[in-house]
Amino acid sequence: MSGPEHVLEWLQSWYSSQCDGDWEHEWGVTVETTDNPGWFVKINLDETELADREYPDQRITRDEHDWVTAWTSEQTFHIACGPGNLTEGLSLFRIWASEDVTD
């Protein structure tokens, strides 16, 4: 599967692949709504292969309700976005998490 319409299925698969009997008891994925309106997502990277990778602060603003911001800090991938940008934000995580960074 590819494309933004399948990003939720990809995230479910990524989450399942992290679950090892321990990880899911301490870490995970949180999706919340905000009152501006929009979404806030935290994807904990502790004890995953992505834990030490950095995602530089990225801000895309088209208008008041069409925006997305993504960054990493403290071994967490953060997404804040407008009410219609959740798929776009999750796609940023998917692209970053799927990159081959072998040297």
C-alpha cells in the first residue's frame, strides 16, 4: 500500500511492529484534538530504531486552518496541524520513518 490514503494503515503496522510485550506498556502514539482547531500527535520513539534520529522543525502554513508543523524532541515525533491536515502530518512521519539512513 502506498499513498496518503493508506497512512493510517501504515501507522497501525508501524505501531504493531514496535509492540514486543514491553514497549507498548510505556510508550505509544497519542492523537488529540486542539481548540484552535486542529490536531496534536505524539509518537514516542523510545526503544525503537528511530529513537536517536532527528527530524528538523518543519512548518508549512497555507492559511489559518491549513497548516502542519512537525519536529522531534526527547525521542518523540510531534505533529501539530490544522483540522484537515492530519493525514499530511502522519505522512511526514511515514516518509521520515521509512527513509533508509544507513551510511
